[in-house]
Amino acid sequence: MSRGLNLTGQRFGRLVAIGPCGRSKDRHIMWLCRCDCGNEIVVTSKNLKQCTTKSCGCFNIERVRESRQTHGKSHIRLYRIWSAIKQRCLNPNREAYPNYAARGITVCNEWLHFEPFYEWSTANGYRDDLTIDRINNDKGYCPENCRWVSMKAQANNRRSNRRITYNSETHTLAEWSEITGISKTTIRDRLKSGWTVERALTTANKQQMERK
């Protein structure tokens, strides 16, 4: 088997390739894969790489079940949030997939079904003006790593946010702006100009001086 076809450990939808186990009649390498639901299935490398096969079959079964379920909540915002979480973590055809599943962000087995997610949400402060946030951005969606927060709080938790430590406190630029009263743009420009963190955060700007 050529090195370029080594798929061991790679994820394809709900499937993780364990190892090669022969070849198909048309000479494609067959891979033993483990599905997130626990089942194992043999899939050709071609079907894995083309995302033709994304689960052991459980995904399609769940979609059928969900379409028939009678919980009566498919129209509410929580259901749409839950559905979007599953899509970006399980569907390789979604635009957000590379930023989630492709870097190891998963959905816990419990939340593969809507009712447990709904029960956790309503018991943990869900409101229609809040959004779900992963406490650790390198970990997946599960009760231990999620919370309901405002859009502002979630923005402060984004991976792309720059965090600055001063006097043993670490905050994002936006948070330091609120604390110091200096605009985020001013702090950023000062740091880009070579100012020390202490000087950038403690030197009053023109607007502050005028207020005094």
C-alpha cells in the first residue's frame, strides 16, 4: 500500500479508519472503520475519500427516526441549534466542517439525539437570547464543555481572539478595553507600534484626558 493512501486514524464523517483489510474487486483498498456509534464497517478508500460513506448506516437511520419523531419541537430555536451542531461536526459537505470535525471537534454520543440536548439546555439556563459556547475551543460538544452565554461572551471566547496578560490577569483586547476605558483599536495599534503591554494599558488616551 502506498504511503499516500494511509488513512489510519483519519476521520470521515462518523467513521475513523482503523486499518487496511484487503482490496475490492476493482483493486481499491478496503479499510476497517469504526463508527461513532460503536459499530465497525469495511469501506473502500475511494468511498471514504469521496465522502460517499460517512457512517455505518446509523446516520441515515437517525435521520429517518428524526423525521418521524413526535416530540413536536422541530420548529423551535433549540432544535435548529442542535441540528447545526451535528451538521458542522458530522457532515463533510458543510462549509464549517474543516473548522470543526476536521480538527477533532465532535458531538458526544448523548447529544446525537435531540431530547437529551433539549433537557440539558433547559436545565442549564437556556434562553432565546443566548448562544451555545464551548468552554474549551479544542474540545467538542458535551455537557461538561458547553454553556449558554451571550453573543458578546462567545465572541470573547473565539480562538482568533488575542489574549493579553498584565498583572497576572489575562483578557481579550475587548475585555481590556472595557476594563481600562481605552478603545480596542488604540490598544492594538499601540502594541503593533512596539509599546509594552503595561504602557499600552495604562497610558490615558486623548478622550480620557479630556473627560478629566
